[in-house]
Amino acid sequence: MRLSALLLLPAVLMAGFSCAESGAVSVLRPVVTARYPHDRAAFTQGLQYLGQGVLLESTGQVGASGVRRVELKTGKVTQQVPTPLSTAFGEGVTLLDDVAYHLTWQNGVAFALDGRTLREVGRLRHSGEGWGLTHDGQQLIMSDGSSTLFWRNPKTFAVTRRLPVTDEQGQPVKNLNELEYVQGSVYANVWLTSRIARIDAKTGKVTAWIDVTGLAQEVSALAARRGQALTFDDVPNGIAFVPERGTLLLTGKRWPLMFEVKVPGLKAESGPPPKPRS
């Protein structure tokens, strides 16, 4: 399937959301407040804002997977390391208590990296696939491509909680991918669609859908003008919260842009901007 066909998929899916707009679940369309350059070669799998214009990002593809620090405004990569297992397909990443946790897709291992140097300091085993990763300040939250989110102990990686995710009709929401925990909700890219699920972290119910079709169409047109057309794999993936502005940073796999957007329901967090975690 080419991207042109892929972009029709959200339209079909959104057709089923018309009742949600008049019911309990809303379809939210983000308002772009800024655009930043993004590495066209980065097959983005994980994204986190560290403070003062610095991002933590992980990338996929065997032989090209890794973890990096990136300047938000310029898109410049200031530090990067490859995924420690060279044959692995890298997936999500999140930084908690000065440790960056980095998933692999099908190897059953997550890497613990020193938060400053990004050097490996440990390996954590698990069953099943690894997709997205975030945290709630105490526990890691992981997706595996299913309709279930897993809370994990950051020291042992043991599952401490399972949360089935359901839509407004009570149906499972599969293909949960990149994650971001913000103010009691988990925001999740849904793989192969142009929508983000806002999930109540207590109940697992989707409380809103964020429609990023317009962003996907913009980057597709930009890439085509540059002679580097996107493929069906280059889907929306990458969500990071900027607390001082109450905004989200959104990008995708091999997207040439990163968007800063406002979304209803998100609030700026008071206090000085966080210092970059290094």
C-alpha cells in the first residue's frame, strides 16, 4: 500500500467517528503552533522532551537503530549511540530517574542506558514484542502492538499492571504504538492510521481521538516536492509533551518535519521550565 492509499484509511476510520463527536468521545484536530526540521532518515520509534529545547529520540530498522539527543529548533543530532544489539530493530525509549530505557521489537530485551552518556548499564528481559515506551513518574508504561498497555517495574521490568484499552463502543484498540503519559492520560499512536488515542490511564477507555491526517498530508507533500516521497511505512509516530507550553510535539517515521501543536484538554504546567536531563 502506498502512502496515498494509506491516507485514505483514516478518512474511512474517521467516518465512523461522527457519532463520537456528538457523544462522549470527541475527535480533536491539533492546531500547529510551530514547525521544526526533522531528520528524514530517522525511523522514529520513541520521543521524549527533556527540557530547554532538547529531545530524546529512538530510531528503528536493523542496522540503523539507536538512541539520540536532538535539538528541537534545528533538528540537529547532538549525541547518538546505536542500539547495543546490532541485529535488533530498535523501538521506544523513555528516560526515568536518569536512566534511558530502550526497547527492541522482537528480541525480548530492553536496554538500560546511562541518562548522561547513553552507554549501556543493563539489560532487562521480557516476553513478547516491544513497541512504545513512556512512564508516569514511577513506573514504565509499555505497548506491544496489542490493545493492552503494561506497567513495568523499572528495576526488574516485571509487569505490575495490565490495562486493556477500549474505544467508545467498548471494542479493543489494537496496534498501540508510541506512547506519552501526560496529566493522567496516555497518548498513543495507532499504527497504520493517522490518529492518536487519548487513553484514561485508570480505566483504559479512549476519551478522545486526535486526528493528525492534515499533518501527514503536509509532510507527504513536502517530501514529494523534495523528490523523497514517503512510503506506507512512514506513518505518524512520535509524541512528546512540552510542559512549559502545554503543547505536544508530533512527528512520524522518516518525516521531514516535527510539529508543535495545541490540543484541547492539555494544560501548561506551572513553575520554571525543566532543566535538560543530562
